[in-house]
Amino acid sequence: MALGRRNKAARREPKFDVEGPKRELRVDPEDRIPISDEDMPRTKTRARKKPASNGKASAPDAAPAKAPRKGGSGGGRRRSLPGRLVYWGLVLCLWGVIGLVGLFAWVGAHLPPIQSLEVPKRPPSIQIAGTDGRILAVRGDSGVSAKVKELPKYVPQAFIAIEDRRFYEHYGIDPIGIARAAVANILRRGVSQGGSTLTQQLAKNLFLTQERTFSRKLQEVVLALWLEQKFSKTEILDLYLNRVYFGAGAYGVEAAAQRYFGKHAREMSLSEAAMLAGLVRSPSRLAPTRNPNGAQRRAQVVLAAMANSGFINDKTAATAIAQPAHALKQTSNGSINYVADWIMDVLDDLVGRVDDDIVVETSIDPAMQLYAEQAITEELTAKGEKFGVEQGALIAMTPDGAVRAMIGGKSYAESQFNRAVAAKRQPGSSFKPFVYLTALERGLTPDTIREDKPISVRGWKPENYTREYYGPVTLTQALAMSLNTVSVRLTLEFGPTAVTRTAHRLGIASKLEPNASIALGTSEVSLLEMASAFAPFANNGMAISPHVIESIRGRNGKVRYRRRPQSFGQTIEPRYVGMMNTMLQETLQIGTGRKAELGGRPAAGKTGTSQDFRDGWFVGYTAQLVAGVWLGNDDSSPTKKMTGGGLPAEIWARFMKNAHRNTPVASLPGLHGGFYLPYPNQQNEAPGMVQNDRPVPPGSIPGRSASVATPARNDGMDSWLLDRLLGPRR
């Protein structure tokens, strides 16, 4: 119906027949407003139906649109599977690039500004010299370097072949090398190869820590790219070869060549260069001084890699493999490194931060250091298993505290823990001299009588080693035999606090528990403290402070520190020094310290054995040298009944005999002809005479205070000797 005709007809309102049947509401075709061609989309013309006279729709003017395909969108052409993969691959790559850029931006934000980065200055060289001026050890950088242009070509080639064969082809990171390492690690189900380039390793050595985290690895990559932009390949090789660590304290190829082969880097053979290149992966495990077979096998791998890279031919590689490198035989176990570590600990207190090369002149006598090392290592190797003891320590110093030798353990390569300085153990009966000095300073004498009989202290019943008692004995005899009951009685008589104060006054710095058991050496102390505390007996009563550094100077000779003579005053009156030396020398002459006797040279000392034979001690001295020996196990497990009068005394004697070569014999302070000098209040108290109205026990040697020493456990005193010295047991 035409629009005009419809408008002239009467208006018809829709009727809703509520009561009649329900009808479907729809717009009548005649009431639809037609859409003109101008309103149709220009890309397509919609087909329009014209009403037929019989009310049926006429055929469309155009063919109807095809039904959309399954899986399609809006009837568009379906994209093939490869096309979709390419499409989404590109999308993922785009997001990956965006994420990578963001990640590097984050890493860069946590680095110092690149423009402010500089290759750090070479660490200062700290050379440690002995009394003869010879360099004993080096800490920090060795101070020697080698230029690539001065080295044989095969030296840098060895490192490139095994660590970064595409060194000249990448720009700091090697994606091919990373992929190759990843595949190898997956196939071997472990980390068998690394993907770090030489430049990355240099970045880590120069700027970063050794921690293994993802963020540090990313920082390493950024810094490697920066290094490649700033330096040439030759400069990077120079930096790398002079900063990489080769073990045994050697940094740089020049220091390593001298350390392992005793020659300059420019003089190394092909097999020696290959061995050094092989150390980079694991310098401690593959060090040729420690694992020569492992080092040689790794060198063979390096030579094969050089041949595969075209640096050498197969024949040259085979020749080098047939003639492997050998490290110099070490003349020591590296014990001087215990001294070097101790020096590094105190260096900052003397000169502050060290930024330039310095030479530290010490009080260490190289000959004595070697004697001490040999005594500890050889005796433990020969007898350690027999006595169930694995570790030992020795320290020797002059009576004024200058340390001449220090051994912190059986082998520095196996353990760097310094047992002479840092370990604290129960000294056992070697602590008793402080008990007896306390008694002497309060009026007793070496010949004063005290009763050796059972004692109980609040339920604690200390016993002698033999579980036998000898009745009245002199203090000299009691100390020589380490009679525990007498030591406890003296401690209770004058008070545990008085004993601890005496020990602290003489040089013990550790905390001491002021109780009755302090009489038996139950509080833990270090070997350094014990040797220091015995020093006043050797120097006529002067307090000392142990020291090892004499002076420090720069490479230009300028003195930065020089130790001045120090006086800490008199800590023991000379008369008491004479009494103590009279008592303590008996231990070596006829007591449990007989194995420490020095063949006519005046010496004194004390044995010590802690509970359950866990620690064995001998601390003694002459007029020229004070030395202490400790033996035990790091886990404090009991030994096989090792006593201080056994192996520790033997080691002490062996060292002291060698240390006193060409040294004149000298008497101990306060003694004259083997006896302590009498003082006005002692004129009638000669050894071997009646003391305090009580006779000296029968069997004692006239004219001297005969004694046989034992530690807290008597140190294995022979019964026949006790009978001879003390007479019948009570």
C-alpha cells in the first residue's frame, strides 16, 4: 500500500480482544517503513521483497546471502592453522620483546649509572715478611701482571678454547653458547657446561658478588654488554687474565704461574697454560698442589678443546698430553697462612683501610715456623691415629710477647680455622699454675705442706688420676703430680675469685667461672692466652701483650706503622717468679713432663689433660722462648687416652730443641743453681727442710722439691716413680 493512500484513510487503532483467542502481535507488512537505497550500506545492497496481491512475498530481487560457515566469523574467510601459528607466534614475540626490554630496564635501574662505572682499581697487595725480610705470604692482589701481547699465543687461546670459543664473534653474551650449554646440561641431567662468556666472568669478578641469583645473572649480562662497548677484545683479555682466581691465593695468570710452576707466565709451556686454563672452573678442587691427577685430566680437556677450535693441531695436542705439567712440590702445608689470616684480622686496627700496596714486617722467624709445622704435621701423621687425635696447634713467642711461630692446624689446605687463636678448650691441669701462684702470693711457699686426701664440695668429689692419696705433700710435689685434691683445697682456701683474678692478670682474657672446679681447668681458654699467661714466668714477672706486626710500610718505603716498645708493668713479683720456676721445672726433670726435657737446658712447664681425654696440653718455656701445644679433635670427641705428658710434650720438646739451635743456655729467672733465690721471709725455709711444723714426705730427694707432675688425670704417672718419690701411699 502506498504511503499516501494510507495517510488519507481513517485512522485505525489496534484492538486487543481480551476475551477472544490469543493472537501473536506483529507489525503488518504494509505498516513497515521501506528503506531507500541511499540508506543501505554502500558495500552491499540488501534484497527487498515486494508484497504480492495474494499476501505472499514475492521472489527477492537478489540471491539470498549464504549461511555462515561453521567456525567462521561473520562469513569471513577462515585462516589456516599455519597462519594462526605464525600470527600468534608474532604476537608472543612482540610481548616477549616488550617484557625483555622491561626486564633490562629494571636491571639497569638497579645498577649504578653506566656512565659512572669504572673498572675498579686493582686490590692492594699486602706482602707479609719474616724476620729475615723474606716474603712469607701475600694477601690481596699479588701486584704482578702480564700483558696479552707479552704471552705466547697459546696462553690466551687456552682460556678462549675452554671458556668462550666464540669470544671474538659475540658482543658480551653468546646465545649460541648458552643454547649449547643448556642442551648439554639437559642431556646430562645436570650442570655440565656453563654459558657465561669471558666478558661475563670479568663483569662478575669486577663488579658483582659470587651469589647465584637470577637478578645477579641479569646484571652480569648488562655489564658484559657495557664492557664490550667500552673496551677492545684485547683489553678485555688483559683484564680477565690478570683478575681471574686460580686458587692457593693466586689472582692473575702471572701469580698463578709463579705459584704453581715457579716461573713467569711468558715462560709457560703449552701443557702448563692448559692446566691453568682448566683451573678456572674449580680452582680449589682442581688445584695441582692438592689434586694433581684431576688437574692433569682437566688440562687434557683444554688441549682437546684447543685442537677442536683450530688453535693447535692434533699432533701438538697429543705431544702436550704426553708431557703433562707438574706443579712445584710444596715444602710446607701452608701453615704461614694461619699467620697471614691473623695479621689481616688486626691490620685495620693499626693502619685503617688499606688502599695501596704495603709490606707488613712481622716477628715470625721462618726457621721456627718450619720447625713448628714439621713437629705438628709429622707427629700427628705418625701417631695421630694411635692416639685418636686429628688436630693440633702450636704457638711460640719470646718472653716479651713477639710471636715467632704459629700453627693453627694440621693442614691449612684442609681447614683454615686457626685453633691457636680462635679455638677455646678446657686446659685441664695446665691451668693449675695460676692456683699455686695465688697461694704463694698469699704467704705460702713451694715447701708448704697440704693434705692430699678425699674431699667433697657440695656433693662433688674430685679424685686424683690414680684414685690414690698421699697424705701430707709439699706444694711443689702436689703441683708436679697434679694432685687434684690439693689444687681444689687451695682454691677453696683462697677463693675461686682470687684464682680467676690471678689468671686474668697474667693474660687470660676468656671468661672464667669462679667456682671450685676452676682448680682443675674447667673454663675454656685459647692456646694463645695460655702461652701469653706463662710468659711472665719466663721474663721475671712482666706483663706482656702478644704481637706479630713490627712495622708496616708502603711500596715507596714510607713507614705507616712501627711498633714501639711497650711496658705493661710488673704483674708478678720476682720472688714469686723464682718460686714458680722452681716448682714448674720439676715437671720436666722427674715429673710427667719428662718427655719435654731439653737435655740440660733449663726449662719449665705444665702438662694438662681435660675430662675424658678430650684435650692434651703442654705449655712451657725457657729463658728465651715460651711455647704451647694443644692436641685434640674439632668435635671435642675423646682421644684414645692421650695425656698432656705424652704426645703434646713430645711435640713441644721436638720444636724447642730445634728452635734453640745455636742459642746459649740461660737460667730461668729467679733461680740460682736450680733453686729459687731465698728472700728475707724465707731464709729458714730451704727445700727439703721442715715446713709449717710438718716433715716433708719420705722418699723426697734431699736438697730439692722432688715432684712428678700429672694433669687432672696424672698424665699416666708410673706407680713405681710415685712410690720412689712419695713413699707409701695412704
